[in-house]
Amino acid sequence: MADIQKYFTKFHEAIKLKRFEENSTLVEKRDIILNKLAAGLKKNFEDKDESVPKYNWFNQGSYEMGTGIKPINSDYDIDVGISFKIAKDDYSDPVDVKKWVYEALVGHTKRVEVRRPCVTVFYQKEGETEYHVDLAVYSDEECNSDGKKYLAKGKLNSSSNNKVWDHSEPCKLTNLINDHYSGDDHKQFVRVVRYLKRWKDNNFKIDGNAAPIGIGLTITSYDYYTPKKDLVDVFANKYNYNDLSALKNVVIRMISCFATYYDNGTSSERLKTYLPVEPRCDVFEKMTDNQMADFKKQLNALLDALNIAEDEVDPVAACESLQKIFGDDFPVPEKSDTAQKKGPAIITSSASA
Amino acid sequence: MSVTDNLPTNQIVYLRPKGGRVLIPEVILASIAPYVQNSWNKPEAGGVIMGRYIKDCEDIVVDKITLPMLGDKSGRFSFFRNKKSHQKVIDHEWEASNYTCTYLGGWHTHPEPVPTPSFVDKNDWKRNMKQDFFDSNCLFFMIVGTAEIRLWEGNKHKNSLTALNRI
């Protein structure tokens, strides 16, 4: 079989977003906001003659998991957790705590919003949002009698039953993902997640819940991924990783886990995938039945493209099939790059009958 | 419906005896199609096959073929391929492809549904393997029948000929 792996490797290099340490613009934005938050909280509370709430912060989300990709039709985002050293029982309205963050940051850019799961600071350039920083606000586990961390959920004008403290384990999730496999197997796992995320960006509309969310694709990969590699040198214990096979395995298992669920006389076919940590919700629960049907259809199209690429003799045609599904960042080599160089040939005349 | 309607139009893949595959893409089959001897007045036709030895595996992709050219002679049951004009194409394709599109062997037509090589064919192929100059161990020979296209792989060192099976 032709060596398609090197084209997957190039694709991965093209789409991957490096972690904080390597990405100065995002680190810069994050640090500016953290400084602004510290100063804003201090000022706002001192003005009220109240003690300034203590907190710690941590990176969370795809950056911390190392699964981020370059966006193609949306803006870059950074996720930061702000864990206040407060007991949730002392603050019956979690949005009050989110307001501390909002009020410390409002005016920092043209657009700062309290969204249901977080407070978001948008950075714009020439009218287009270029970056946004999501700050998830927590009540720290050290301060709650049950030893649990709670996420503040709700918008400024939400009704009281939409304002809740949700048990949440963001650091535990990051650790589970990062420690699931180690070494080169972990690197292949991360590549598979990134391939799925770019496939999602390239094949689904961005509005609403039309597309499966990135963390959902990460969790399904966490559930279904197994390393795929071929032993090429027994003595040196050298393996060649086969990303096509690893991705195909995850996709087949995703498709096969769609099931029909019955509820009040109606039925719907869904892929349910639960967070392996609190709040243990179905990560795809917001998708409608029609969006789910499209999700499955697109997964089948992805599987078809992977099968064609796997069976194809010509690496050029294999990569063309993959480029159709993954977009232009998937490289298609020149014919001459795929073949061995040969010396000249001199033919004789020929007679056939 | 004529028998040629059975001829494959999608790509054909053959399995090589020691692993690896040979791909004849759709575009090559389409360029051969007009020469299929599916009526009494169509003469035998032929040319050379060129293509790529894919890196890191035993797979081969046919990328170019030559069609009958000036200097060739064809009858209902025979075809003579003149070396000069076909050699020019081989040289051109080889240079234009950064020396990767190489001479792979030859093809010709037969006015029978499932083609088998004649005595003349086999002798010619053996002679090709000995007298042609090429940078590999093997040559491929394709006969286009009216219902099937068959491919043989000849090994220069073993002086052997193997009919390849389709996948």
C-alpha cells in the first residue's frame, strides 16, 4: 500500500494550533485579560469597601488538551477557568459572581458578554471578531462543604431556574484526556481528534448546533480510539503509525453507536456520548434530530472517503479523495513526488498477433 | 448490445504475484476503448504502456499509453509497432515527469472476448524482456479483448510470465 501517512502528517502540521507556550498572541491576550481582571476586581471591591475575592486561574479546553486547530470560518478562542475561593452556598445567584468578572472587564474591548457557561471578551479587527477569550467562573472545591467544584451558569437576565451552580470537573477532564494514552500513542490520539475537528469545520454550517461540538468529538475519540500502527522493525521495535486506520476505526465505531431512542411515542436516532466527568451530560444533547441525521450522513461520507483512500493504488487519487472531505489543507502531491525515479528506457520494435 | 459493453470502464486493479498492485485508471481505458476489435473491419492496434513505480511499495500506476502511430502496421490479426515514434513519446514523458513516468511494457488488441497470447505474442514478449533496455526487473503486457482486458507480468531474470488476477 502506498504511504499515505506522510500526507496525513503534513495535514496535521497545517491545521494544528500549538499550545499556549508556543502561541504568543493568545498568551498575550490571556495575560492582559488576567491582569485587567485582577485590577478590576480590586478596584470594584475596594470602592465598595469590601474585601477583594481571592481566586486562582487555570487553562482549560482544547488548548490545555493540545487538541486545538486553526479555525477556518470562525475566530480563535482561548478558554480560561477562574476559580473563586467562595462557597457556592453563600451565593444563591451564580450570575452575581459572574458579574464580578464581567464588571471588572467590561469596556476592555468593544464587546464583553455574559454567556450562559462563561464570560466572553471579544477582540475585533476591522469589524471582524479575531479572537475571543472565554472565562469560565467557578466556586472552588476547597471552599465547598462537599469538596466539589461548581461552574456558574446563567446570563444577566436569565430567569432564576436558568441560573445554576453546576458540578464540574474541568481539570479532571483535561487530565483524563491527557493521560489516556502516553507517548506516540497519545500523539496519534490528538491527531485523530484534530482531523475530526477540521472535518467538522469543513462539512457543517457554523450556525446554532448544526455541527457536533469540538469537545464532543474529543470525547468520542477518547471513548473509541485505539492506537493503529504497523510493526516495521522487530529488532528496533519500530512502528509506523497509520492515522488513516486509526481515524477510520473511530468513525466506524461512532456510526455503529447511533441508536434509536424512544420518548413519548416518538423515536429518534442519536449518538449519545457522555462526559467522563461531572456533569456527565450528553455532549451532543443540543443537536436536533435533523442535525443528528446530518451528522450521521456526514460521518458516512467521511468513512467512504477514507475507504477510497485506503484502497486506492495511486497516492495522488487517494489524497484527492481526502482533500474533498478535509479541505485544501490536505495536500495532494504531484505525480512525480509519489514515484521512484527511473533510468532511461530504450525499446525495440514489436510484432504481435 | 455488443460484447464490448461488458468491457470494464471503471479502473482495473491487478494483483502482482509477490504483492503490490497494478492500476489501470479509467482515463487509460477510455483511450483504448476506440481500438477494441468489436467489429469485423477493425484492425489490431497497440502501443506501449508507461507509468509510475510508487514509492515505498510494490504498486504500479499506468499513467500513459501510446496509440497506433505512423510507421506502425496493422492487420486484422497482426500489429507491428515501429520503435522510433513510440520511443520519442517514452523519452518525452520520462523527462517531463522528472524521470518517474517510465516504460512499463506494451499493449495490443485481439478480436476475441477473453484474450490469450498467441505463440507470436509470447515470443515477442520474451524478446522484449531480453532486448529492450529498462530500469526494473519486469515488463507488463496487456491484451485488450472484446469482453476482457488481461495483463501479464514478465520477469526479466527468471524469464517467466505470469497472468495477473484482477482484484
